[in-house]
Amino acid sequence: MYDLKHHQLQAIPIYSHSFEMIFNAETWSLLSEDSQAVLLTLLPPTAFSGYQQSIDASHPRKDASSPLLLLSGTLDPSVFTDAHFLFAMHTFQDHIFSGWASDIHTAKVEKSKQGICNGTLSALYKDKGWDNQNRNDAQWLTLPKSSAHAGLATEVKLMDLVHNVIIQVKDLILYKQNFMNGNIVIKKDAHHLPAVLLGHVPGNPDDSIWSITITSLSMLETALLDIDGWIEQGKRPNGNAWKSFTLWQWKDSNEELISLNERGGRESHGTLFYIRGCFYYDQ
């Protein structure tokens, strides 16, 4: 019946009538006791007369000494007019009519499962959507195309950016790294800064603010991952730490910006990988 074509399905009486005409209290009474007994095993406790809602046995408030509720075994006729039952019944009829249980559809589902397991199945639009949400800023840079220039930019060190006032006091440096081997994303961000750090002349932070002395971004990344503790040292890839840090700083000295937006009114200037490349290229 499931493998028939659409026009053949319409000719079968079961598809030309609503399932409400087939599954109801009247047709139930026409079944033999043996048939009813088999079908009753497929129904939930809510379908029986005498059912009372109670706390699940796994709930901590459940009294272990309370007696078990014994159902009468008699079907409640109102189940056939229950909104949940009608919805499930109509959905089941739609699935049969659409061929969800047909051999053709089952084969397609199995093919999709195998494609997911072996990696041959790919939806390009989904891949692009994932890339847009998890993209590495280094892939969207407007740096020179020459690999020679990109390679020479590595001569610029973190201290060079500080000495040339590219990175300034009160800037925020945010960290984000995707670890594909463990399907983990580590973020170190400050969406809402403590009030003591919002102004251009920040006060002394409390004990919740940590201080660390570094000379390179690799040192900073190692310290952050050690504190986070999710990624073991042996499982950390030897990637470019410059691509994982983003610089946020004030656009100007306008005090009104301090109370606007998150991170004290600062704006993103891109990854330090991008900033380093621009600094080298503009020299």
C-alpha cells in the first residue's frame, strides 16, 4: 500500500476519509477482546480510565513508600476525541499519504545516514552558514595578496605594536579559538565591564581582576588555556595565536561613548593578525 503512486493512493477508501471515521469509540467496540488487548499495550497510561497525574518515580519529591497506581485496564472513550490523539492521528495519516514509510523514502533516509557517517553528504548552504558564524577573521582580511609580505609581517612583535601606540592602555584584547579536534570553542570576552574599568582613567580593580605579565601572544594564549582547563596541553594545535585575538579600543576621546554599548563603548579594530599586517604594510 505504501509503494502505490499518488493517484492510486487517492483511490483507496482509507485515504479518501478522515481517520476519525476509522479510529473512534464505535469502531473500537466492534473489535474482539483479543484485538483490543493487543492494541491496549500500545497506549500510554493517560488513555485508561482512573488515570491520575502524579510525580514521576525519578523525581526527588516522589514518596518511595507511596502505593503504585493500578490502572483499571479499561480504555477511556474520550481518548478518541482528545486533541493530542487527533493531532497524532492526522499526522500519521499525512505520513502514510506522503510515502514516509515507503521503500523509496526509507532508501533515501538510509543513504543520507551513510553520507553523514562517511562524510560524502554535504549541504553547501549549511556549510556557508556555519562558516559565517564560526569564521576565522584572518580569512576576511584585506591584506596584500603576496605571501612574501604576509611572511615578513611576522617580524612585527607584540611589543612593536605597543611601542608604536597601536595597542594602548585601556584597550581590550578578546580571545576566541575553535578547537576542531574536541569540537570546543574557547572564548575570553568582557561584554560588560566592571564600572571601575569603564572610564578612561580606570581605578584600582578588585580581586576579581587578574593581572599577568606577557611578552608575546603565545604566552597569553597559553595562560588563558591553562586557566580555562578545557584543552590539555598535548591537544592544543600549534596555530597562529595572532589570529585568535581581537582588539577593541575607543574610537576617540568622547566621554559619552563610555556608557554606550558593551565593553565600555569600545569598537572592534579586527584581529591582531590583521592589525599587524596593516602596520607592517603601512610602514
